[in-house]
Amino acid sequence: MDAEKTDEELMLAYARGDGRAFDALYRRQRGMLYRYILRSVRHRDQADELFQETWSRTIASRGRYRVEAKFSTWLLQIAHNLIVDSFRRARPQAGAEETETVFRELDAPESERPEQMLNEFEQRRRLQIVLDTLPDEQREAFLLRVESGLGLDEIAAVTGVGHETVKSRLRYALAKIREKFAE
């Protein structure tokens, strides 16, 4: 059934009027999409709005959907464009305290040992603080690679830049992350 179909096949079926295909797509992609948006904007209320708007645009665009890339790449490109637009309207600033609040709200790792949970939380908090210091383009490339599992060409398609630019952004982001964690 739907589990055997690719995301692209599901989207095409939805474009033909199959509502169950959309439900399957939504279940498959919602977690990845929301994590990407939340990490990009860092404010839960703004992430919620952009998440809803991304799905609204997906629904509105179903008749124009063409299989030119993976569905997830197309979906992330919609989200990326909405995020860029929101940054242009009002640039949000997240501090360390707000970052900790976001991580507290995320599902905690399953563990019996409190010291391991604390260590994992501290590592995530440190990573978020380091990500906050990266230029937007580097942070976005890093998140698309790590959080969404996209390849270089897919990141290039989402962000609208060249393959080499993506490689450069990832290289600089990783260097800065390593530098900060070494301190």
C-alpha cells in the first residue's frame, strides 16, 4: 500500500485526489520538516507558523508538482523560501536562555542514568550555542546535511546555490564547530 510507494509517487497520487496519499506523506515528513524549521528559526511559535504555511503551500501546489528531485528536497525548498522571507521581515535573535528552553521542550533521550542525560543535554546546548554563532548560510547548510540528511546536490537545490558553495559552507561550518568545541 502506501508504505511501498515513494514520497514522489504519493505526492502524484495526492495531486490526482488521493487524500490518503497526503496523510502518508505528512506522517513520513512532518518530523524532519519541523526539526529543520525549528532549528532554523529557533522560536517555537514562529516554527509552528512556518510549518503550517509550508504544508499549506504544498497542498496549494499539488497540481503543479513535478518529479524533478526528491519530494523531501522540494518540501524543504518551500520551507527554506518561507524561512528566508521571515528573516527578511524581522530577524529573530535567540540567546542561550531561549536555546535551552527549546531543548528542554524537545523529547529527552531515553536513558536511565541522569548523568548521561545531563551530558547529552549539555552537548546539545553547546552545539546550539555554536550554531547560533554561525552565519545563516553555514548554519542552514549544516542543518540540512545533519538534521535532514540531504546530500550536497540536494542542499544546493534547496538553497539555490552551487554545489561548490554548499561544500564551502559546510567546510567552514564544521571548522568553526570543531574550533568552538575544542575550546
